[in-house]
Amino acid sequence: MRLLTYSLASLLLAVAAGVLLSRASGQVVVAFADVAVQTSLGFFVFMLVVCFILLYMIVRMTIGLLDLRENYRRRQRTRRHGKSEYYLTQGWLALTEGNWGAAEKLFNKGAPYSRMPVINYIGAARAAQQQGAIDRRDHYLGLASAKAAGPGYAVGITQAELQLDQQQTEQAYATLTQLDTDRPGKDKVRLMLLQASSDLKDWQQSLALLEEMEKKSAVPIEKIRAKQLQAWGAILVQAAGSGDVRDLNKAWDKVPKKLKKELYLIEVYISGRLCYEDTSDCEPLIRQVIRDNPDPGLVRLYGQVQGKDTDTDKQIALIEQLLTGHDRDSILMLTAGRLYKRQGLWGKARSWLEESIKAGPTAEAYYELATMLEDQADIASAGVYFRKGLTLAAGAGTKQQLIIKN
């Protein structure tokens, strides 16, 4: 098209030049050996322009013929790229829509045409996993790794994500550890390592990663705190089950000072201490918290801590003080009943336990009341409360099972 335009423009220019020169007088004589040609100046100029145009066209055609193979290859590449974009786009659309089988086929079809087949193979791997075809997933990941430029960081990230989704936690941990070795300090890898280490219950590794993330402000502090509480809580539970109270106390001493104020960790620690004798030293820790914040979990535990140095009268005084502001709190009343029962004040103990049941019946309150009546030889009444407590506990267990199933 461009050649035709140039030719027409040149022809028009030649005609215009011929018209102008035809009005001018003059002769041109060209002699070569014994031959001489004589013509007008206008005609000579006209023929000169025509020869130039013909020569230009011949040169252009020659170049075009020489570039014919390259032009063909260029058109083929354009066609291949068009197919690649089509299959890739349709594949990701099918993957987004949840059409896993179609997505896998589209990614496979587009891979031979793509300049970056690694993207197609990553998509195919995701589609295969959604179909439960783990062998095919690993095959596609292998192809993606072979086609990737460089160490294949994106392929490794994808592999770890898919392994975590498939609960292949140990394999994911190995993959992520290798990625972290190759390119250390990447936040995404660290976050995934945190997930893997938590799933594997490697709490020390989790805490180390959390400390690093907190320093870098890589994750919102609320999420870091939640993960830290989970890790330290698990460490305390593990220490509590060791059979040696010293292990539990050592674990509590290692908890950072800023986290020792967290109600959840205090409750986990005190619950663990109740597995061992003499928890009198736990009373000041709970008292300090519930005086300003009568957390139900800690208030319940406050009625259970005791030892040779425990001042039960002091505990009762605090609970009665709290009851003045929370007179219908069933947990506070349960704790009051427990403490009065420990003091042998049966009348007050029974009154508070019955009030606790009225405010919000719990299996604990029924049990405390039943055992107290049993100690007083009121076997019939004790049996009634034992049955009510068992019924309530069984109902709560059934309800919990239904919640888990749904």
C-alpha cells in the first residue's frame, strides 16, 4: 500500500514536471561511441523520472522477496500469540468460574503457543488440584519449573500454596524453606512459613517468625498478637501436660511481659496449674485482673485456686464486692458458692449455688451443689442435682457436635 502511494505521487510529480518542461525550449544530446540520441529537455526529464520510479520499484520488490520468509514467520508468530492469549484468557475465566476440567484443557492447548508457558502450566496445576488430581498437578508444576526463567520463584510459591491447601504441610514446609534459602526475607514466604510451622505445631519457629514480622511491621499487629497468643497458649498447654509443675512455671516465665497481661494466656496458665497441688500463688495474679475486669473464665478459676497459704476469706470478700455491681452474674455466684463451700458455710454455699443455677444453669453448679448435699448425707437431693448436671452436660455435648457437623 505504501509502495503504491509513493508510485502515484512520483508519477504525478513526473507529469507535472513534464508539463512545465514542455513549455521550455531546449535540446538534450546523449552520445555514446558512434551513437548519438537527441531529444527535447522535457522528454529527457520525464524519462529520467520514470526510470527512477522503475528502479525504486524493482529494489522494493527485491527486498520484499528477500524478506518473504521473515514476513511469513512474523505472521505466524502473530497468529500463535493470538491463540496463546485466547487460550490463556479463556483458561483463567474457566478457572475463576470453577470449571476445572475445561480450564485444564485450555491451559494445555495454549502452552505450545505461549511465550511464557509457565503461566499456562501454573494455571493447569491449580485446575488439576481442584479435581483432586495431585499427580497431574505435580506434573504441571514440573513443566512450569522447566520453562521458568531463573530459579522459578513464582513456581515455588504456587507449589507451596497448593501443598498447604492440600494439607501436605511437611512438603510445603520443605518447599518454603528452600525458597527462603534462595531468596531470604520475602514477606510472602515468611507468612506461608508461619502457617506451615503453626500447622506442624512448631511453636518456637512460629514465634521467631512473628517476632521478625512485628519488627518489620509486615503484618497488622492484631494478627501478630492473635498468632502469638495461639503459640504461647499451645506451649503452656504442652508444659502443663508434662507432669512437672516446674516445666509449666518455666514456660510461663518465658512469656513476654507484654503478653502476660492477656486474659487468654492467664486463663491457660491457671488452668494448667490446677492440675497440680497448691495454687495459692495464682490467687494474686487472678485478683489483680478481675478486680477491674471480672472476666468469666478467670472468675471461675478464682474459686478453684487454693493451697496452704490461700486466704479464702479474702477471696470471698473480693467476690462479694464484685457481686454488688454484677448481682445476677451466674459465674460470680458459682464462685461465691464454691468459696463458701470450702469454708464449710453450707447455707450460704447452697444459696449462692441455687441462685447461680437460676441465673444460668451450668453442669459445674449442679456438680458443686450435688457433692455438697452428698457430703451432708442428703443422698436423694444430691442424686437429683447429679442427674440434672449430667443431662445439661450431655445436651451441651450434643449441641457442640451438631455445631461441628454443620
